[in-house]
Amino acid sequence: MSASRKPQATSHKPGRGSERPWLEAIVVAALLVLAGCGGNGRAPSNVRLEADTDSTVKVIWSVPVDATPDKYLVYFQAAGETTYSLVAETTANLWVHNPNGATGWYRVEAEYGTQTYAAGTTPGTVPVWTDTVTLAELNASGNSGFGWDRNTGRGRTYSMTDIGSASSADFYVTDFKPAYLNQQPYSIASPDMGPSDPGNVVPTGSWRVSTFTDSQPGENVLLPSFSQTSYFNYTDILHVPCSIGCFTADSHYALVRVISVDVENRSVLLETWYQLLSGLRLTRHEAEVRSPKGE
């Protein structure tokens, strides 16, 4: 009897060549997903601030290298607040922000699809606070001049009898009387008035020229724009505490808060807030905010 023949079952195993189109499709799809999620995204850099007007802020940044974001997001955190708020979306590399008198910090992010990349710095406009200092009246013992460092915004006292202070002092305290008299009101005055002051102790020299507002309603007000009808070469201290705006020779705004006047010891106790951005008259701050963060 001959054995019956049956078809032999064969296994058709795909060759390696037949796998390649599927593998390539998977790789391409993965790359597309990564690109859509911002896998190659980069952050903006060199975020910096300028005064656009005396009450608006120009935020500028450098675009990412070898990457093109869909757009940029600009955030602002006002002094005294704990979170950032979105204030602009733009495809440009600058934005002008009107903070409505507030000061704070700025963050810029680049957006790629659903991913964002934040710049590494958050520059701000919060004025630099200088803690309480005592200034002597011009003819008393001690320094009667005061000035701010243009790089740090910190203030310190200077001697008005030293010509070396001429390039540093932004104001001084005087009663505009001869040395043998001691009368109120004391005044905050521009240093260039020193050589002609009746106190007769300030040497002739190229002293700075500053101007001052009358006393303001409070320390967190928006200072007036500079004008010859709003700023003067001296301001009397008529009550304490009082807040006086200052506009320096190089166009910086600052706030001087006089805390007390000690006539017996011929001295004044004060603190200040100095705006580092030239031309910006924003000096608003919160009690707990004493110096800028970020840059």
C-alpha cells in the first residue's frame, strides 16, 4: 500500500528586507512627534529692560539659536504678588508693557507646540531700597550729603565739605542758615546749591544738579513726570513722615522718605528707593520688598 501524500505545511517567515519599511515609518513618526512637542526647542536669552516712556517698560530678548519658536510669552509678577501673569504673546523679540504704575519682574518664554522654554533671568523694575540712614544738617557734625551708586542703586552718605563728594552726592540736608543758627524747616537740596548755602562750608566745584517734588501723598504713589513745574532745586521738610520724589542729573527717579527730624541733634532720619532704569518714574514697592530679585 502506498502512503498517501499530504501537502507539507510550510512556514513563510518574512525576510529582513520586508521589515525595513515598517521600521522606517515608526522612526519617522517618532521624529515628527518629538518635533511637534518641542524636542528641539531652545529658550530666549539676554532678557533686558528699558524705559519706553517714563511709565512703560520695553522688554527685549535675544532669539534662540538654531530654533524658531511658534511665539513668545511675556509674563509679569508685580511687587507684593507671588505668581506671574501672562501679559503678552508675540512673534517679535520685544514687547512694551504698561504696568499701570506697578513695578515687578519679567519672564520670557519661547513656545514650540505644547512645550515652552523660559529664559534663565527675570529682570525687574522694583526700585532698590536703602535702609534708614542718618544725615546731619549741613552745619552739624556728620555727613549731610547722600548719593546713589549707579550700578547697584544703593545709597550712602557723603561729606559736603569734601570736594571729592561732588561727583557722588545727589542731595544734602540744610536749614539754609548760618552755622550759628539752627532753625526749621530743614530742606533736601540739590548739591549744586551747596557752595552758595549760607552755611558756608561747601567748597566750589562741579556738584551734581538734582530736583525734587513737593511732599507726595504716600511712598507708593506714581511720581510726577519731570517738569520745571513739578520738580524744584530744593524741598522743605514740612512734616514727618513725608515722601519726596527726586530726579537726578542723569535722569534717574528716586523716592526719599523722611522718617523723622531731630532738631536738637540737627539730623534727619530717612530711607530711599532708587530706580535703576534711567527715565522710568516707577518707584512703587511693598513693605516687604526691599531689593530686586533676578538680575
